[in-house]
Amino acid sequence: MSSEVDAPLRRWRFDGRLRHYQADALERVDADAPGPLHVVAPPGSGKTLLGLLLAMRRGRRTLVLAPTITIRDQWAVEARRLAPVAAEVSTTSDAPASLTALTYQSLSVLDGENPLAAVAHDRWLRELETDGRSTDAASAWLDALRSGNRRAYAAGIARRSRTLRRRIAQEDPDALSRALHPNARALIERLVEHGVDTVVLDECHHLLDHWALVVAALVTRLRAAGRAPLVIGLTATLPSPDDGNAYDNYTSLLGGVDYEVPIPAVVREGNLAPYREHVRFVEPSTDELAFLSGAATGLGVLIRSTFTRGDGADHLVRMLQPAPDAAADHGDAAAAGTGAAVSGTAAGSSARALAPPPAPPARRATDESGTDVDIRLSRAFADDFAAAEAAAAMLATVHPDHPLVAHLPLAARRPPTTEEALRLLGRFALDRILPDPSARERWERIRAALADFGFSLTDRGLRRTRDPIDTMLASSLSKDRAVCDILRLERDRIGPRLRALVVSDFSEHGNRHGGLIGRAGAVRTFDVVATDAATADLRCVLVTGSTTRIATRHAATLSAAWSAALGIEVTAVAVAESPAVSEISAPGVGAAGFVRAASILLARGELDVIVGTRGLFGEGWDCPAVNTLIDLSSVATAPATQQLRGRALRLDPGWPEKVAHIWTVTAMLPPESPIFAAPDLSRLRRKHERLWGVHRDDPERIVRGLAGVLTSDQRRLIAAGPRPSAHALDALTVVDPREHTRALWRIGDDYLDRESTDALVVRRVNAPTFRTRLRADAALGVGTAAAGVVAVIGLALMIVGGAGALGLAGPVAGAAALIGALTAGAPVARAWWLARRAHADAPELYRRMAGVVVAALQRSGRLRDAATPEVVVARPAGASGIQHLELRLTHASLDEQRVFAAAMAELLGPVKTPRFLLQVDAGGRTPIVRWLLWRAARTGSSSGSVGSQFLPVPAAFGMAGPRIRAFADDWQRVVGPCTLHFVDSPDSLALLARSRRAGAVADDLTVVTRWD
């Protein structure tokens, strides 16, 4: 066979000019490598051309798989520009060519309703055999279950089928190929016989379910035919590691990323429009808030009715008083004699074991079996601290007179949080109801109740799903009204240039938890925009899979434009339930035709706003004229978020100076609401975790995360309590002129095209709250100086007295003065010296803290020895006393930098539920030192609390006692006095409550990744 037949794509030619990052990718990526190639590049960066050039470099027959027909056709058009003749490119499965472009769907037709049923049955058999049954016994048991309880058998098969779908790349290829439809298997054989040797997977982030099955089957078949196929994965964004098995499935096909083109590089080169992210905060309407209050009341009734009587109350007691076990009780009794904490203030004390503290004698009591109540209580907390804390709070609330309540620390005698109450209910259902076959009805009732509050209860435990608060906030009517405000603002800024896209999750969807908000979605949003006085002059269209609508007042002028764009006469008929809106009808035209026509009209300027769904406009749709995107969607995954933003970043030939504004509308409960939840705010954070933007406070930097969309003042308001109002946050929003944003991106300037270290940015007053304040240090210095003066005088008296000048009184007085000065002054001098040495200034203190954290992470194996912490003063303190510090890690990989940044953020952030607490600036004080600090605070010379500060020990250090003690020893030696507490007993509750009240060390922490 000739080389041209073996490698027909080597005859293809590209005569254009490559962009900097495209040339860099071709230089750094080896197309002849044995493993897969994995390239990440944003929409509009020339990803299609890059994939074709890689395939041309390899030269072999190529199959391109795309998620939609539109994207498939884009590949075909681009490929024909490079091919010698158009016939070398095919888009049909019946006639493959040198390059064949198909959709994933054409290759992945499954056979039957549940194609994995046979594989699931086999897996179930293996599970039973693993459990000790013989093959025959396992098969007989399954046969009996299938005939005797078809419902249970079907549920087991369905559950295992879902697991198989998530782990398809790891299963037997022959078994997986049996799941495909015969037509799909025939197509695979045809491609193998054709000689396909390169497989390009466009938008490969979709390969998380059955599409991965067919790709795995195809690649396996090609290898079985004696080939070593090259798999090229192209995507605009990676799926999230949070996808668990699906993510592992993805990476098993494509491996790690070989090359990533960051959006900032494409913008800097002028191939994508510069952009700015904005947030509009809203609060739910009055009716929505009333509904949420009713949901909270219903939850309270459910919880109280469960735990105020019978087995519910008994369950709480059992959680706090686990069944007696002689060996365990003996061990607990022995442990009770050890210390409660590891103190770094005395030499050798940190070597003591981390063990629960002994209970105070006054609280000791025994139950009827003679087992010590407090020891069993301590064991409950040691086994599961969070669950025991929740049970204690619930028992103290619903049964305040129960004898066990007297044994609980005061910190436990509080109402449980909503999260605690729901998880207690789930634990109760699993432990006490599920094992009882006669209680099935009660189990289903609790499952249904928990589902209404956003939790899924299964035989594996409790999992959070979508709760009514989240549903309400995500689809609040206030968001639709915010769209009108945003459109009015943008129209006032750029006038007739406005080309806006408003994207919602659905065309219409109801709230099954209530009915107060009616039908939310794109249809409702359009109705609001079309009828609002602020947007009455904007020409808007709604395009969904089932309807296309315009405002009735524009029907006369827009009908002709729609007819021209569609090439067919259209009619506009007022909608019966909303006469202000008219529906457009065009015989034979489907949703795809209306989407194309809307794109044409928007580009021509005959439309100003398109309102649509994420399914139609979130991926694969391109209209370069879009310069304003309003995101109403509730999906926060990285693929969906980045794909959606790509719709606004295309260059617009009609406006070469285009700058895109991207708005996220976020709903928050008002500060006075009795419900404490912020799901939409959490979604805002997740949406921006992987998004690049110009730093709001330091426009010289391009960073990932909220720092690129919110100012430091907004972030501080969100992080602090009480909850800020949406109005307060919106008041801090600054919408710069677009020409100013364009200048910030420095288009055309040179760049390194690299991600630098993930840095933890700390914004706070000069000194951390736990350090000895400067004036307090001065007070200690004065004390030290005074003691020194007294010592000198005493020594002088002793010398003079020794010469006989003062008789016996002189030496006695001098000795007394010297002894007194040394006794009182030595501890003061030591404290002053330690304070000056360890707390010279805030950057130095944070540098020392970072060094201790790095050492702990190295001991736990999370960092290499070469990693070095660095603290940079990003913004010196001015008249306001505020400075920004950046904590970075050098000589480390990006993953190591992220581990370090996360550990520092946990250490300096709010206390949640750590297993270890570090109490700092608390040890090594004599009464005189405490008196001096108290006097400094009383006289105003201390700008903060003299009390202790508590730091959560990062979970990345692990749970091994020696490692944690080594961390405390390092802190004592390098930073200052500390005491280490193991949070595992009832007595720890008081300490945990106190540490939570103390608040975080830093008032604003932001983990950022910089691009330069």
C-alpha cells in the first residue's frame, strides 16, 4: 500500500498564518506519541484548525466525532479548505473518506431499553461470589429474586447499570460492545476496515457517560485490528474532578492535559474580545419569601414530631450513650487520665498523647448498668464529633429536662442548625427505620419529606440534592426584573450597539415545592422584558425548542424581517394568556431555523435582545455580534460555564473595538430572613472558580476566581456577618466604560502564557488579631527596662554596701532589689523578646506561619522538600491601615501550590469542624505579663482583643498525632506560644463554640491563580 494511501492527510496543505499559541501547541505536542493527546482551548481560539493540523501531521485516515450536527459541519467546512479535493471529506457513515466527520450519536446507538442489563447481572453474580456464595448458589439466589420479587431485582439491575455506565472505560471491552446496537457495531467495523488510525474527539468533556462507552469500544476494536490509534481530545474546558467516577472515566481515555490555551492568551493576541464580568444581586419577592418561611415552619414540625417522643428521643440518647463495651470502656477510662491538650509552652509537653480530657468530678454519674455516663459521652464524640454535637443540641432543645442534658457542656445546649437537624433525621431513618421491614411506609414518608428539603435518602446514606430554598432563589422573579435593569444600563452605555443574549436553564419549569412563583424560565423572563417600561423600546425575541415570540408592539415591523431571514412568510399571533406577546409561526421551520434567523437579525441590528435556553444557546451557537450576556442559569460546572461565556467573546466584524460584558444574576435572602442559606451565592463562587478576569482591585493582574468579578469590599461583606443586603452589594458594583476595560487587557502586548503560583491573598489591618500588639509589646519593653533599672540599682547597692559605705542595710536592700527585679523581670523580658523576635511585622509573621505550614505539608507527603514559601506585600498599608499580602509557594508544581494555598486558607479562615485546634498567643504568660497586657487593653494601647485566637489545623496535615505535635512544636519555636487541642470530647464543644465566636484571623482571604 502506498504512503499516500497510508497517510492521505499528508497531502493536505495549510497556507495561512498561525496564531502564537497555535504554533506553540504544534511545537510542543507530539502527534506521533503513543498515548492520547489532550488539548484544552477556549471557544474562538481556532481549536478546529489546531485539531486538523495535528491530524495532518500524523497523516493517517481520521475520524472526527462532534456533539452536534452544526459542529460536525463546521469541521467538514474547515477540512475541505485544506484538502486537495472536497471528496476527501465525508459527513456520512456509509461512505467514509480520508477524513470522516460524524456525531457521537451516530456511533452510540444503544441496543434495547437497558443495554447493560446482562453486564449488570454478571456483576451482581460476582458481588455475591465475593460475599462467600458459590457460583451456583449465587445464580440460584438471583434467579429466585427475579421470579419472586421482580421489583427488587429490576432496582438492583438498574442501580448497577448506572454504575457501569460511569465506569465504562474500565470494563471488559467485549461486554461493553455487546451493549451497542447492531447498526453501531457495523459502523465500527466499517471504520476499522476503512483504515481509521486517528480519532479526534471534539468537545470531549461530553465523554462522561455512554458516549465514552462507544469511544472505548471503537479504540479497543482498532487496537485489536493491529493499529495504534492516536486519540486527540479537544475541549474548551475540563470536566470537574467532583464528577467522581465519570471524571476518572474521562481521564482514562484522554489522560492529563498536554496543552492548554488560556483565554487571556487569546484575548491578548486579539483573537477574542476583551471582557468584564459583573454580578447583579437581588432578593426574592415578598410572595417568595413567604413561601420559604412556610417551608421552614414545615421543617420544624417534622423535626419536633420525630424527636420529641418514642424511638426518636431514644435514638438521640443512644447516639450520645453508645452501647457499653468492656474493652472500649476500659480504654476510655485509661485515656481519661491523660491531658486534654498539647501545650507548646513547656519543654517536652507536646510529647504527650492527644487524648480526650477527664470529665470534671462534679459531673460524674453512672447509669443503671454502672457504666460511666461521661466516659460513654466522650466516646460518642470521639467516634463522630459532628453527629454527637448535633444530637446533643437536639436533645437539649426538645428534651431540656432529660437527665443526660445535665452532663452536656453549656455550648451544646443550643438549638441545632437546619443542616444538623436534617442529617439527624436521615441518620435516624437509616439506623432505626430501614432495618425494620414493617416500617416501610414510615421510611418512604421520611424520604419524601427529606426530598422536599433537598436531601436524598437511600440505603447508602443521606445526600444533598436541590432544596426549595435553592429552587426558589435560582428561579426568583426578581432575577427577571434584574434583567430589565441590566439591559437598561447597557443600552444607556452603548446605545444602538447593544446586542444581548439572556440565557435560562429551561423554557418553562414549575416549582414542585410550591406554586407561588408560577412557571419560571425563559418564557417568563421574556414576558417580563417585553412588558417592562424600562425595556419597552428594545426589540426582543424569545427562541426555545417549542416557541418563538416577539413583543406584539413590534410585530408589524419585525414580521417582514423574520420572513426575509427565514425565506418564508411568517405570521405573528398574540398569545391568549399574554396579549402583549405574539408567537411567530413559519410552516416547516423548526427550532434550528429560528435560531439561525435570530442570529442573522441580531447581527444586522434588527434585533437587540435574544432570550433563550442553555440547550439552544449554551454551546455550539455562534453570533459574533453578542456583546452582552446575562446568565440566569443555575448550572455551575466548569464546562457549562465556560461554554456559555464563549458565546459573547467572538470578535465582531461590525464593531472591531468590541468589549463584552457578562452578567451573573445572584439571588440572596435578606438579612432579616430567619432562614440561613446562600445556595445561589455558593453557585456564584463555583461558576467563577475556573474563569479568568482582570483583578477588580489590581487591574495589572489577570486572575481566576471571585477576585476578577467582585471588589475586596464586596468579598469582605459576603464573608462577614450579619449577611449583607443585595442593595449594599450592588451599591459597590462599578461598571467601567468598555474602552477602559479594553485598555486593561493590553491587547498586542507580549506575554509569557503561563499560570503562575496559586496565591493566598490576605487583606487585613497591619497586625493579625492574635499577635501581641505593638504598643502592648512596648509595655512589655517598658516593664523589662524598669526591671533592668531596678536590678542595676540593686547591684550598685550591693557593691557600695560591700565596700562598707552603707553598712549592712545596703547589701541587704541591694540583694532584695536584685532578686525582685530578676524574679519579676525575667518572664517579662522573655515574653518581650519572643514577641519582638517572632512578630516583627505582619509580613514577617505570615512568612513564619507559612514556613510552619510548608514543613507540616512536607511531613505529610503533600509537598516536595524544594517547595519554599514566599510572602509579598501586594499593597502597602496606607492611611486606612489596610495592606494586602500574597502568600505563594515557589519551586513547586501548580498542584502543590494549590495544596499550600488551600491549607493556608483553612488555617487563617473561619473555624468549622476541625479535628484539631491551635490556640495561639495564650501560653507562657506569667501573672505580671497578663496584667501588663490587661493594662494595655484598658488604656487603649491594644487595638484588638487580648484574648486567645483559635486556628483550625488544616486537614491536609493528616490525623497522625506525631505530625500534628510536630506542627505545634514548630509553631511554638518559630511563631509564638500555642496550645494544641484535640476536638473529640464534650468538653471540646465549649472550646469549639469559643473559637467560632472569635472569628477568622484574616477578614478577607482569596485564593487566586495568576496568568501572565
